[in-house]
Amino acid sequence: MDIIDILFTASFWAATIRIASPLIFATLGELICERAGVLNLGIEGIMVSGAFAGWMAVYSGTGLWVGVGVAMAVGMLFGLLHSTLTVPFGLSQHVVGLGVTLLATSSTYYAYRLALPEVTSPPKIVAFQPYEIPLLSDIPLLGPALFSQTPLTYLAFVLVAVVGLVLYRTPLGLAVRAAGENPAAVAAQGLSVTTIRMGAVIIGSGLMAVGGAFLTMSAFDSFFFEMVNGRGWICIALVVFGSWRPGKAMLGAVLFAAFDALQIRAQQTSLGAQVPYQIFLMMPYILSILALVVMSRRAEVPAALMVPFNKGER
Amino acid sequence: MDTVVVEALNLDAITKRFGTLTANDAVSLSLSEGEVVALLGENGAGKTTLMNILFGQYTADSGTVRVFGKTLPPGNSRAALDAGVGMVHQHFTLADNLTVLENITLGVGSLLSTSSGRSATRDRIKALSQKYHLSVSPNARVGALTVGERQRVEILKALYRDVRILILDEPTAVLTPQETDDLFATLRLAIADGLSVIFISHKLHEVMAISDRVVVLRHGKITGGVRTADTDKHALATLMMGTEATPPKVPQSTPGPALLKLDRVATPDVGNAPGLKSVSLSLHAGQIIGLAGVSGNGQAAIADVVGGLVKPAEGRIEIGGSGIDRWTPREAVKSGIARIPEDRHKTGTIADFDLTENAILERYRSAGFSKAGWLNWRSSRAFAEAIINKYDVRCPGPDTPIRLLSGGNMQKLILGRVLEAAPRVILANQPVRGLDIGAVNYVHGQLLEARARGAAILLISEDLDEVMAMSDVIHVIADGQLSPGFGRGSMTPTELGLWMAGQGFKNENAHAS
Ligand SMILES: Nc1ncnc2c1ncn2[C@@H]1O[C@H](COP(=O)(O)OP(=O)(O)O)[C@@H](O)[C@H]1O
Ligand SMILES: [Mg+2]
């Protein structure tokens, strides 16, 4: 099969959408944090914790959606930790973020070992199953690609629109954006910058954890160490790629996912027999870096990103 | 008249300390409905602190704030806004990347409501701007607006909330005289509708023009209060300073050789600001050249050319009689040009650097401050301390980040940095903007001393009185064109005003052709 032919298979597009879904959740989460002015480098660890928490909850007998809720709650707790340190205390967002990633990752592994001390291979759960949307899923090519996905994938794409609407069409979203542009303007209008920023980080972290949970509850059906595998860092780049806009960031996630889906399939082509597979593995990252270089020139960074604010101080 | 005087505001024994410094010391103040009180005081007297307490952005250590009889909870701006208090801060509190409409509606109503009601909002803003002559487009991005327009947005923000008490903290410091007049016209309309105003300014003629009563704050304490009708500018100045405020005497001086010459210099337009059109200017030793004009007519372009930030597109620059090829800020510094920049926050200092670092900012490579590429902190610090002592910069010490200083003290550090470099040419761009009278006299006195030592000074200012008092020769700049030089006392303000409006240039062109 040729690389061009791959682009016309439903399975390629279905995989693209599936791979994009966790990225979309986490990218939206990061985007909300950064729009409020807080860089959240805890994303990678929070995704790990979400992946484990959702899966563990379902493994212990809760329903799938409850599992998603548990993952979200765990992410929000880490968000609370992150934002308490970075917002009222104004500590370095880089250091706190990396600290949260280390803490969340290692405490997750610890919790895993505590919960399942004996196992060599992790147990499986019954994950979310694809749901074929009536009528739409019958459309040739598009139907199996877009409309035969799991409910979590549909949720990811719906959330893009929801986050966009909230950010641009509601007073709350305006306050969040303003907090990332000029916190003094927010304070001068009688709002609490601390509350807005902490709220944004907590909600954003919850979404990151749901992104992680997608991996164990929708893409795979089990939890492995290293399964998040740098996706969090990709999402940080996707926010820049998307110029801090939900729709554009979603396109970036789909683009990255398409490269990823393509490289797996390209390995099986005649070309794949000649070229070392590591080259293919590199492809999505190299192309993303190129895309980032092109796109981020015009990116509009929130002016107060990483600028702490304390009422009553100069 | 038998109108009952309603007390709009009552501040009772407000005290606020920052560490060991008492910024407000048992300050009490009241304001009646429809009254305009001007709050007067030197830089650092505690005016902004007091207003921030009233507006709930700072929490007082003790004392109460009552608005229309109700005590406000301390440190709660929301409560202050809800009680009808609005504040236009000394520095704009606008988000540049948001639109005018977004900045105005931010935080009005519940954050959790879903409707945005944009068209109704837009209509309301349009109606307000019409009623109060505050023309500004609701959909414009604030970052694209001029300073004057931004100030209008700040006022609209308050009017949109139907405030009944408006605090204006040095609103005119950044405005041109024309914009100030417009602001006053707007305020008068609102005051006629019952708005009460606390107005802060260092410009005494503004205080005389707009206020009913003047309250003076010195070192955090109220030291006096008078009805505006019973006083004059001179008395106010004395009240504010605690001593007689006398502007420095301007002795005669004889100009020496030309130190810097611009010969038919032209620069391209930058956005709305015109570039220079064949400008010739020579700065002589021992002379102050004043540049008068309405802001935005090419002052920035001249300053950039002299400071080495912009190379002339046409014409040449001569220093000490010889032409210059390479022209960069470093070349300018090396040739003995020192700058007092127009915006001390943006281009004059680095906010988070301490006083030592800011003091050597333009000269850290020179022999005294570094050797073989290594900074000499000991001599740098000593230099900063010398400036602090000699120029009376009030601060905790040379290790303080400069952003903690009041504007006047920041300016004194810049002035010291400039004068201690023993410059041949001084570019003084708006050197007294936002300073109190004491500081203004001090800066002017220092510039005159530099002149006596043989420096050539280019003084750029929008304040015609300042230009006329200080300059040996005045040029008017209008639309990038420079008028001929007029000797001290040879022109009346009205005649200069005509040149500023571009009138003189037309006559001159008519003569030439
Ligand atoms: N947040 C703050 N932290 C420390 N010192 C401050 C703060 N705000 C103001 N000050 C100090 O309080 C004094 C009064 O300042 P301010 O109220 O800004 O004066 P004014 O507005 O009259 O020029 C100054 O000495 C200033 O340095
Ligand atoms: Mg002030």
C-alpha cells in the first residue's frame, strides 16, 4: 500500500481522531490555565494520575463515567496544589509545574504498587466501547472515521466548542482572558484575580486528568507505566500552535494525531522495509516542530502569562 | 438655595503602613455630593495609597470608609464599586488585547450569567460616549488606541457602572493640554448630574480650574484645606511644599560652539506619527533649545534621531563639526549624549532591576564599572549611592528594585545618571512629566546648572509655559516640520500657538514661493 492510499482509508482517519482525543482534553485544560495567566507544567504528571485514577476506579467496581469523574477529581486536586503555590504564593510556575509532574507521576506509581502489589501484568477493565451514531455513521468513509468512536471522543470534540463559547461569549470567559492579559484590570473591576486564576487552573487540571483517563478507559483497557509518554509536553506545544484558541488547538491536535497514525501505517509500506522504523517514529515530532515554527510567529501570547499578581503590592 | 448637602464620602482616621513607612497617618476626609475635591501633595505623599484604600485595593491598618452613610468592608473593591465608587488609576488598568467593550463590561454583573447581551451593551456605551463626549469605538482593541482614547475608556468604565463618586488619580499626567480640556468638559457634564469627584494632579492650574476645595497631604498627613475660590496657584504651591516654592532663576548665558547638528534630516512616518521633514537644528554649548508642539508631531522622531535609535533616512548628523556615519544608541552615548527618556517606566528604567543596575544601565561597559568584561559591583554600587545622596533619591537603598520608587524619585535617579556622566548634550524629553512642583523646580535647576557647565540641552515638552521659561531658543514642531528658532522672549504664547497649529509654516511657505 502506498502512503497516499493510506489517507483514503477509514481506519486511518478513525485512528487519527482516536489519537487526537486525549490530546484535545489535555490541550483544552492547558489552554484554560494559560489563558488565565498560569503555565501548568504539571500536565504530564496530572495525565498520568488521571489515567491511573479513572482506570483504578473502574477496576474497583464503579461505572465508567464515575471513573471519569474520579480522574477529573484527582486532577483537580493536583490543580489545587499547583495553583495554591503559583497564584497566592506567586512561586515560580516552572518549578512548581515540574514538581507537580514529578509528584503526580511518582505518587501514582506508588499507589499502583500499593493497590496491586503482586501483579506482573496489569489487569484489564471493560473500557468505553465505540458508539455508532445513527445515520451519520452510515456515511461512507466519514461515518466509520468520525461517527463510530467512543463517547469520550465525542465529549472531547464537544468540549472544544463549549470551551470556545465560554471563553469568548460569557462574562466568566472574559474574566479568565482578562486575568491572563492584565490582572490589574481585573482587580480594578472588583474581581478577585486569585479566585479566577485558581479556578482556571483547577478546572484545567481536571481536563488534563480526563485526557489521561482516555488512555486507560477508551484507547487501551489497562494502565501501564510510561503510557502518557510525553503527551503532556505535546499539549503544551499545541496550545502555542493554536495561538491560545480552542479551535485552532484542536486542529493542531488532529494534525499531530494524523502524522502519528500515518507513521504507524507507513512502517508497513514498501518504504517502511527500507527505512529504519525510528525515522517514522520521529516524523510526527519533526513535522510538529516545523508546523509550530510556522504557526507560532503570529501567536498571540497572553500578555500576563507567568506574571504573578498580588493585590496591594507594586 | 435650600438644597441639603448630602455627604457622599467620609474617610475616618485612615492609617496605612508599609513596613516602617507610614504612607497614611490618621487621614480623615469628607466629600459632599456633587463636590470636586482636589487632593494635592508631593510625589510619595500618600495620595494613591489613600485612594487605593478607599477603593478597596489596599487594606488600611485602621480607620473606616463610609460611602453615603454605609461603612465599606475593608479591602473589597467589589463592595466599593457596588456602593458607587469608581477609580481611574494613575496607570491604566486596561487589557490591551481586549476590546473597549470587553474592558468596560469586565466584571459587571454576575460572572456566571450566560447572556452576553452585546448589542444592548454596545448601544449603552455609544449613548454614554455621546452624552459625555467620550468618542471611542466599542469594538476597537485597546492596544490600538492613543493615550487620550485609553483615558476615555477608563472614564467610560466608571460611568458604565453609574458610579456616584469618581476618583481620578493623576488622570492628566499623560494627556495633552487639549485632551485635558476635553476631559474637564466631560467631567463638568457628569458633575452637573451629581457626580462627586476626587481629583489628583500636580498641575495647579488644573486644580484651580476644576475643583471646589483643595485638601493637601504631606508625608501621609492632612496638612491643610482651602476652598478653591479663596486661594491661588502660588498659595497652593506653598501649602503643598510647606515652604515657598520658587522656580529657579534663569541667568543669562552666552552660547558656545555647536556640539550637535542635524542637517536637513528626514525620517519615515511611523504609524500615525509623522516623520521628520528636512529638519535642521543645532545645539550649542551652554544653551537650552526648547521644542514646543502638540504631542505626536514628530517630537518622538527627533528624540529617536538624537538618541541614536533611528538613523536619518536623509540628511546628516554632525558632532563637534564632523559628520557621523554609524549612528546607534551606543555611538550616541559615546559621543557624550545623555537622555532623559519620555517614558521613565518603559524606556528609562528596568522595573525589576535594582537602583545600582539601573544607575549603570547605559555605561556598564565603561572603565569605572567593568574591567575585562567583568562588572565591578563595588564601584557601581558606590556610584548609585552617590546619586542617591547627591540627588536626594528617597529609597530604602541601592538594592531596592526601582519599580518600588515613586515617579519623582525614579526621575531623580535618571537625572543623576544623566548628569553624573558629564554629558556634552542632554536630551530632556518631558523631564518633569508627573512630578510635583518641588521636584519640577529641582529638575529645572539641575538642567540650568548643566547648562552653566557648558552642556547643550534639547528640552522637549508639551507644556508651553515650561518651554518658554527654560529655553534660550524655541523651535516649534508641527507635522514633522521645524520652525525657525525664536530667541528668549521674542514670541508670545499666542504666536507660538499659531506655529503649533501649523499656521506659521504656511505663511513661511507662501513667502518662499
Ligand atoms: N505597595 C507598596 N509597597 C511598599 N511601599 C509602597 C507601596 N505603595 C506605596 N508605597 C510607598 O508609600 C508612599 C506613598 O506612595 P503613594 O501613595 O504612591 O504616593 P503619591 O501617590 O502621593 O505619589 C511612597 O513612599 C511609596 O513608595
Ligand atoms: Mg500617586
